Amino acid sequence: MWGITHIDYDIYRRGKGLPLQGVRAMTIAERDEIYRKKYWQGARCDDLPSGVDYVVFDGAVNSGVAQSAKWLQRALGVPADGHIGEVTIDAAHDAHVETLIHSMCEQRRKFLRSLRHYKSFKNGWERRVNEVERDGLQMAGGHEYRESVSVKAVDTGAKAKPSDVATPSITPEAATGASVGTTSAAGLVQQLQEQLAPYSDTLTIIKYVLIGCAVVSISIAAYVIIRSRKLKDV
């Protein structure tokens, strides 16, 4: 509903001590509070230049805070780690705003075109990015446009889904090594984590997979330490 998943809505309602309800029962006030806290503040939009803030915010609602942050960071040429920190903020203020907005929107279009369902939803997705780019450029140009822009209902189809994410490819060397020893197994888990990380913000299930990978890694490390001590004793 308006780009907010039922999972995020449940978290919001629990935090307020309110009973859970269907996401379609969400009020405008609830929507705006979730938008502000999770997406606007989560992407540090108050610290970004006018116009850039709106483009980043809309991308965050549509495809996740981390993904939108990466579009911004790639457009700036800074490390794309999905976290908007001081380096990203400073670079954004040093950049040519109009050029930055164009580049961010191109990064977003490139992402959307990589999704499996692009052909089915391309008209709506492309239209939305075009409108966001237009509005962002008007804000950056100093026009009195910000107050006249209403929050648009987000096409949730643009969010990455499990079916849109290619199955992580594990190299034959890593797979073979994993069967040989526990150290190689740890390498396999690490490789899987690295390949899934870019989707952790847009796919809730991936977050749990990454947590599982971390637990497995710790277990493997503990086993290696215990085993090495036993071999020393022998």
C-alpha cells in the first residue's frame, strides 16, 4: 500500500502498541509517518541538496533505502555501500545538482530494466522515474514546486522480489573447496553473503538468509578452533 509492505506496517503498528490490521487499512497519517521515519530520515534526505533529497526519497520508498543510496553513490563516484554517510553527503553538496539528478535517475532506470518483470511494468516504471526526475530538477532549480508536489502512490511492482533476483552463482572452485575442509566452507558462506548483500534492503527474506549465513560462519570458525586444539593435544 503506497509502497509500504505489510511487514513494515506491522512493525509500525506494534511500535505504537496498536493491534495489527491489513495494510490497506493504513491511514494517510500513518503512511506519512512511516515515509518520514523509515525512508526520508533513513536516507538522510534532510542533509541532501534540494531536488536530490526528493529523488533519493522516492527511490527509497520504491526500491529500498540501501538501493536508492547506491544509485546516489554511483552517480557521485563514491563507494556504493548503500549507507549514506558524511562522505556521500559532502560529495552530494559538491556535485552539480542537475547532473547528479540525471545520473541517479539513469542508475534507477538501469536497475528497473534488469528486473524480470520489466517488460510487463515498464510503462508505469519509466513514467514514474521520468516524473520524479522532472520534479527533482524543478526543485533543484529553485522553483516554488516543493509544496505543490503531492506524495504519489508508489508502484510496489518496482520492488525487487525473490523471482527477480538471479540465483547466486558459486564458483566450482569454492564449491569443491567447501567439501574438502571447514575453512573452505567458510569461504563459500562468505561468497554467498557478498552476493546476497545488495538485495538485503529490498528483500526481507534475504535479511534472514544473511543472518543465517553469519551464524553458520561463526559455527564453522568455532569448530575449526576446537578441532585445531584437539589436534595439538594429540
